[in-house]
Amino acid sequence: MNTRSKFSFLVAPLAVIAALAPSGAQAAEEFDETKAIVEINASDGDIGFHAKYDADAWRFVKMRDPNNRLLLMEKASGPLAAQGLTENFFESAEPLCWDDGSGELIVTLEQFLQRFPAGDYDLYGWKNDVDFLFGTAELSHLLPAAPDISATDEMTLPRDGDDGEIIIRWAGGDDLGECTPDSWDMLPEAPGDVEVVAWEVVIEPDCDDVEFEPERTFTAQLPPETTQVTVSPEMIESYLDAGCAELKFEVGAIEETGNQTFSEGGFEVEEDD
């Protein structure tokens, strides 16, 4: 964990910005929101770095990692600079963390954690009114275990609820699926011991011959004590009416700092006679 003080963070970035900013600049202010997380797809076996930052009407932002390496430099220009940017979210590419025999690029979990060390990811820049911006997004290496979705995956589910709904069930897991290493020594805590503070469930159609415009996606975030979700009959009917009975779903485990691990599955809806 990076133990640098916030003061040490402020000195260097703000000194750089002060040197670049026009004279008469106003006082510094913090980003409204900053976040950096690790996302793992345990079923496909891939891993990525995600970040989010938000402030009013900014035109320039830089991000540096705990080793002071420049990761990102973003600058608006022309009409977009005059309008100003606000919330921004990005996802890195998500290479495989295991060898699936396809010859694709592999970044193992250990290599990923070395590439993106835990600690403070510093953001700084300036706004359209020339205010300085600064903030810190803390990245943790606490990785929650992949949810166990075996209770629902690859099944034909009857619409036998009171109103013809579908119920998806899962349980807590103890590993990272395809991204599971030989040892947990590289992590501060084994994934099965990491506390889950929320679950996220996403359901969408999985029929190549049926197009949905706009996309019809069911999404829910649930508290940690809840391990099932009911999909409304109206949503199921919208898929079946379009000729699609095959659905895919993701269940994600989210830990306190936002890191999330997803398991993917699928099922077929048993249509009414």
C-alpha cells in the first residue's frame, strides 16, 4: 500500500500545473469523484484496469501511478475545450490472464498487479475557469472471489413463478476462475476472504439471429446478503416475443473499494405451451 501523504502528492503536480497555467490563476480544487479499480472476468479469464474522474468543465487531465509514471494525458481542444468536459470513465484493454491455446496476448495476474501497483493514482489538471484540479484514486489489490453461478448456468429454466418470472441464483466463491494463480502470495488477502459489499447482475439476450434496437438489458445491484434476483415477466416476454429464448448473464462480486469479479453464464427460457 502506498503510504505517501496527500501533502507529498500535492507539491509536485500543483507545482507543474502552476508553471503551465496562465498568471492570475485561482486556487486549487479537488475532483468531485475519482476511482480506480480492477475488473476480472473469471469465466473468460481476462483482467482490466478501469478509472473514473469527474469535475465541472475541465479541459486537461493527467494521471500518474504510485511510481510517478505517467499513465494518461487528456486534453480537450477547439469547441470541446470551450464547452468543457465533466465525468470521464475509461477501461483498459482486457487481455487474457491464462493460456487458452489461441495464441492471444497473455498478461498473468501477477504481471497485471506489477503493471498496476496498489496505491495512489494521482490526477491533476485545470478547468476552463483556470482553477487547478487535483485528486487521488486509490487502487487496491483486494480482489473478491468469482461468484458461483452453477445453480443457474446452462439450464433450461421454467417460468413457474407466480407471475411467470425467472429467478437467477448464485453463491459466494473462493477463487478467480480462469485467472486463479498457483498461489495467493501476491495478494494481500485470498479472494475467498475478501468481503463482498454488493452484487451486480446483468442479463441480456444471446441470439445471434435476433437484433434488439435499442439493446434490452436487465441490470440490478443488490446488497451482499441477497443471492438471487427475479427477472420480470415483462422483460422475459420482450425477449420471447422477438424470438429469442436464450439469455446470457453476469454476476459480479464487488468489494469495498470497487474492485469486481464477474462470472458469466447462460440459460434458455422454457416457453409456455
